[in-house]
Amino acid sequence: MLCFNAIMTGIQAIMGVHFCANPILFYLLACIGSACWYGTSMVCIELAMNRCLELCLPRLASRLYSGYSLWLWMIFPGVYTFYTYLFEKPAFYNNKYFAWFFDPHAGITGLQDPVKVGGISFFCYIYNV
């Protein structure tokens, strides 16, 4: 996650390159970066659930998270990351604002994404709630 979050963003900002320079490369980078963000968010949710169970119900937590069952819990973020890589709309880097947006034409007059409703991923709405 950090290589897409920081290093690729820094390289794109320093060089001033944008999506139109190499659309295939930047689309793949956007898909990988977005999928890693979704996967990391899922791992954080599972970690929070684990910590809450450890505090409130330690016997249940030890049953759910001891031994090889921890590896079963880690399958969910892996599958989720793979799903979002293939099927979710990625966020693209915008070198005008130095940020990642779901609209690749953000800030360009006359080229805004015409699909504003449903333009952001469903899972992004869930994480923001």
C-alpha cells in the first residue's frame, strides 16, 4: 500500500505526469492502489473486531482467532482485494491537486465526469459511514 500511496504519488507529482501520458500504466497503478486501500481497510476492520473481542469476550476471541483460524480470517481481505482490483472503479492520481480522485478529469473545465451519481464506489460509501 505504501508504495502506491507515497512513492508512486511522489513520482507522479515530481515528474508532473498524468493519466493521458500513459493510460494503461496509470490505470493499472490506480487499480492496484485502490485495491490495496480497500484490502487494508478490511484488515483494519478485522483488527478492530479482534481487539474488541479480546477486551469484551476473551474466550470467544481465543476460539475465533487461535491456531490456524487466523489464516482463515485473512482469506477475506485477500479475496476482497482481488475483487476490488477487478470490478471496482479505481481512484486516479490528479497532478493538479496532488491527490487521488474517482473522477480522472477533476479540475479540468469542461471534462468533468458526467456520471456523478454512482461515480464513487459503493464500498467507498460504506467506509465513509
